Amino acid sequence: MTAQALQKQRKHRRRSEALVAYSFLAPYMFVFFTFTVFAIGYTVYLSFTRYNLLRPPEWWGLEGWKRVLQDDLFLTKALPNTFKYVLIVVPVQTVISLILAFAMDQKLRFRRFFRTMYYLPSVTSSVVISLIFIWLFSPQGVINQVFGLHINWLNDVSTAFPTIMMVNIFTTTGTLMLIFLAGLQDIPTTLYEAASIDGANKVQSLLYVTVPMLRPVIFFVVTTGVIGCFQVFDQIYVMTNGGPLNSTTTVAYVIYKWAFRDTTIKMGQAAVVAIILTMIIMVITFLQRRIIEGSGTSEK
Amino acid sequence: MKKIYSAMSVLVLLSMILAACATPEAERIIETVIQTVEVPVVETVQVLSTVVSTQEVPVEVPAERVEIRLSGWASSPSETALLESLLYRFSVENPDINVRYEPITGDYGQSMLTMIASGTEPDVFYLDISVFPTYSQEGVLLPLDDLMASTGTSADDFIPALIDGFSFDGSVYGIPKDFNTLGLFYNKDMFDAAGLDYPTDDWTWDDLRAAAEALTDLTDPDRPIYGLGVPPDAGRFPIFVFQNGGSIMNADFSDTLLDSAEAVGAGEYYTSFRTDQIGASPADVGEGWQGTVFGKGQFAMVYEGGWLIPYLTDQFPDINYDVVVPPAGPGGEGNLIFTVSWSISANCLHPEEAWRVIEFLTNEASQTTVLESGFALPTRISLQDSEYLATNSASAAIFRGAFNGAVPFMWGVVASDVNNGMGQGIERVYLEGMSVADSFAQSAAEIRAAIEASR
């Protein structure tokens, strides 16, 4: 066989291998391009149009962007509320779940039972949990009865949002605990042994062995937490519909309100908000990566 | 080794499946399920025609049956069953038309909008009066005048406030299928206990306030009893503005009158019930809807529509209540009309057949069936003397409400902004202690901005 023929054959084989690979990828790529790439592209297009679903989109240039950036509901309610939500919920849920994971990592009695209990809210539908919380936090509800309070939790401008934060912390802590637990069990026991030989006590080994070793896990938990919190929607949709007096209106809720709820549908402006939300999340995730991973690069 | 590989591949597969399941919750909630229920017409017609043909009577079996898609929201299984039985009756009388009933569960308005945007909307569908201005202005509805004339149906057959509500630019775009108004529901036992006379259709604002004062009993902090329910609800409050001689919007919906003296005066009267602790909003007693509070006997009087009647029968069968039309204010009587029409899509390929479906569903016989089942009030004037209304005082009061000073629950294309403005206008008074005038002025400014943005 000539070298030329050999080369041809090899080329042919390589091409048929690639063909097989692409055919395996095709179903996923089809879904990915239709429901992700196309959807994102169309959202960008819509953000420059005026579109009420009843009439075809009409080119509007930057008018939609201008209106969103001057909108009171978005600027004075949705954005501050969402940032407040992230700043409170993410640290609280991370710390609580870390403590829980640490406790669950000890040789406790009924450890499996507790793990199941803490994880249970995470596998329950958030709508169901929201409904239960509405009932728990009603004026004549269990919380007020037990603590002897007379607070109208969900109908008071100052308590409605904290109540929703509690619901979210309650639901997500279980999953985060599980992730931390996996991270904890990945830490070699030799490190703890070495620390104890050096005279470190429990708290010291937690602070100087566990936390640094957990850094990648913490990054993961905080990042997914931030992304999830920026998108908070379902609890608000079920529990308050953005009220009372817009005190629980978040960015994601504004998208829904403008895209589907109002009688004057503002699909274009909703698309603008969706893009802004995506950019906020991207920037913050990037900064976080810099901060959390950056401080640990010295050993690399 | 092989075992490990197969175990791993199972794991990978599982994780892929799990990852695919983890769709964002929000999408899962707002997703709607459209069920297709084929009305069992086909077999019956065939059976009928074979029976007939064995008797050797010539029957015309239509060569091609026209399919009409019909949608509405599914508010309750029994109501859906009622519509299905009417459609079945229609199919027997009209073998050439195949009606495909596709009830929409979930968010109806959102489903309709997305179907219209993608050109897949049904031929015949429910249309709520509050979105009628948007739909009619955007040209997605078929004008019905010619079709109505073809079957001798006149707009005058229907209650004027209803058919006018579904008219735009001199044409009718929907036939009202049923309606509701607000009535003053009162708990007879509580009136007896307080030694008060029952309300009558001649009551005024002063009578209402006096009764609310006498009926309030706050001695038990765990079960406070209030005279009147005053929710911060745009579906209740406007009647007080009408009764005060005012209006929510101007005639062509180009401006709001929420900051007018009449509206502010109505707001002051309405919120005074809660301020003076002789009324409350359902949220104050931990409920989402005042109908439940009324059923539990914690509100002696509430303004609600006919939808409360089957709810009370179902959930609170022991309650002893009746209904009168809302008491008149300084500016006379006023009421809100909630109504839904059957409308035809502008893209419908078979308008004549679609019209025949609507004509059948809104004719006297069908409306009598619906009325007697207790679901909804008829929209034909001719049915106002029906026996059912003569023997059901609660439904009759709701029906009477449509005639004196009643206005459709419709505020132009910015309806949701107007409703938000009214609801929050009252909430600011309730929750932040703002004055009605300031609060309504703020709402009016927001509504004007929304009107400006919608142009």
C-alpha cells in the first residue's frame, strides 16, 4: 500500500470517528441550541424591541433600556431588595449549613436520622414549603401562638421579606449541609492527627485545617447560593406576590410581572431586566472567584 | 473491572437524568398544562346515523366535519362537566361541527398570550372584561356584528352594561357568557344577636357604618369580630367611588380620576372602617380572602360576588346569610360588573361555524341550564324573570346589581397598573398610616406614568 493510500485511509477513519462523535452529541446539541443559545439570542433581540405578544415585535433601539434604567419599581424596590436578599441569605445559609455539617460529621447518636431530617426540606417542593410557611406565619398561626406574638408577618412591610428569607434558608440549608459534609469527609484524617500532635484543639483544627481545606467547597456553595438568591422567585410568587407595597418585589419577580402579569405586556423591558440580572450574576461570580480562590493561590 | 465500568455508567446516566430534572422552579410553576379533552361526539353521531339509516330515512352525513377549537379556564370540575354536557348537546344538533374542548389550567391570560404570539390560539375562547381593551385594540378578535345579524341575534337581547363592555369602535367583539356583580353579604345570625334589622336594598353609607359599629366585637383577641370586610382590593373598592359620584378613569381611559375629590372621599370612608376598628382586611385576621373570614363568622358583612354562594354552600353549609345590593352613597348607587365573553379569534378559519357554537352556548336554553345549576348568572335580559331568580334571593341580588350604576371592571389597557394603584393606595393608608389624599395622589401619578409609557 502506498503512503498516500494509507494517509487517505487514516483520514477517512478519523472523519468517520468524528462523525460518530457528532451523531452522539447531536441530540444534546439540538436541545442546547434550541432552548439555550437561541433563547438567549432572542432575549437579546427582544431587549431592543417593543413587544406585547399580541403584535409582532417592533424595533425600539435603546428606548427599552432607557425606560428600565429610569424605572422606579426596578431601581428603588427590585434591585435593592434583591441585593439585600443575597447579602443576608447567602452568609446565613452558608454558616448554618457549615455548622450543621460539622455537627453531622461527629460521631453522634442517630446521626443518619438527623441528616435525613435536615435534608428533608430540600427534597420537598418549595411551593409546598411556602404554603406551610404561610400557615405557620399567619396572625393566628403557630409561630405567633408559641412565642406569644401578634405580628402579621406576611402583611407587614417590615416583616414580609425577612419571613421569605427564613423560608429560603430553611429550604436550602439541607442541600448545602450535604455538600459540606461530602467536603468534610474528603479531608484526610492525617491532617487532623498532625494538628493534634502539634497541640491544636478542636476549634483550632476547625479554623486552620477544616476551613482552608474546604475552600473549594465553600466557593461552590457561595457561588451557587449567590446565583440562586439573585433569581429568587417561587417563594415570593406563592407567598406575597411581591407585596405588601412592593416590599418583596425582586428582580426575577419584575421580569415575570412585566413579561406575563401586567395587562400591558412589556416583554422588551422584561428582556432588558433579564440581561441585566445575568450580567450582575456574572460579574459577582467572577469577583468571588478572584476573592475566594485568589487568596489561596500562594501554594500553587 | 467491567462491573465497575457498568456501575459507573449507570451513575453517570443517573446524574445526567437528575441534572436534566433540575429545571429552575420558577419555570415549573408558571408552566401551564393544556389538556386536550376530545368531546366524545364521534361515536355517538355515528351510532345515531346508523340507527337512522337502518330505518331507511335519508340522512345527510356531512362529507367533511369542521373542527372548532374552544378554550376556557377550568375553574372547577363540575363547571367543566357542565360545559362539556352543553357541548355534547351541541354536537348532537350539529353533526357537521366537531368541537374540540381544550380547557386551560394554570395562568389563563399568560397561556392565551403565548398562544396568540405563536399563532396557535383556539378559535373560540373565554375573554375576561379586564383584558378586553388590550385584545380589541390589538386586533386579535373578530367583530361579531355580521355573524350576529346572520342568526338574528341582537345586542339588545343582552344586559346593556355587559354587551357595551365587549363593544369597541361600534362593533361587538364578544358575547357575554355570564356575569357577577358585588352584593352585600350579611350574616343573619349576627344581626339577630346584635338586635339589628337586616339590610335592605335601600340602605345608605350611614346605615352600613352604624351596623358595622354595632356588629364589631373585639373582646376575644384570638377571634376578633369585625362589622365589615374592607380589603385593599381593586375589585371591591371602586364601587365606593361610584357611590360617591366619582369614577376611576375618564371616559376614554386616557387619564385616571383616582386623585379626584370623589375618589379620595370614597377612600376616606372606606379606610375609616379599619382605622376606627369596625372593619378589617382579611390579612388582618390571617386569611387571604374575606369570603373565608365571612364563612368563619369573623366578618359580619362583606362585599363579594356570586362566586361566594357555592363556596359557602360547600365549605360553611351552616352559615345563615343573605345578600342585598350594595348600599347607596352620597352619589347614588354604584356597582362593579365582572364578566367574561365568548370571543372568536381574528385568525379563525371557520367563523360561521365558530359563531354557531357561541350562539348555542349563549342561547336561552343553555343559559337556563347554567343558571339552574347555580354556577353563573344569565346575560340575556329575557331571563330576568326566571323562576330560579325568583326563589334564590342571594343570586337575585347579585343579578339586580347589574342594572343601577354598574360599571364593568375594566380600566383600559393599563388595567393592572390601575388595580395596583388602587390596592397600594389603600395599603399605604393601612400599613404606613399615610393620608388617603397623599396616597391616592401617588397612585394617580404612577398610573399616569403607565398610561404615558403604554402609548
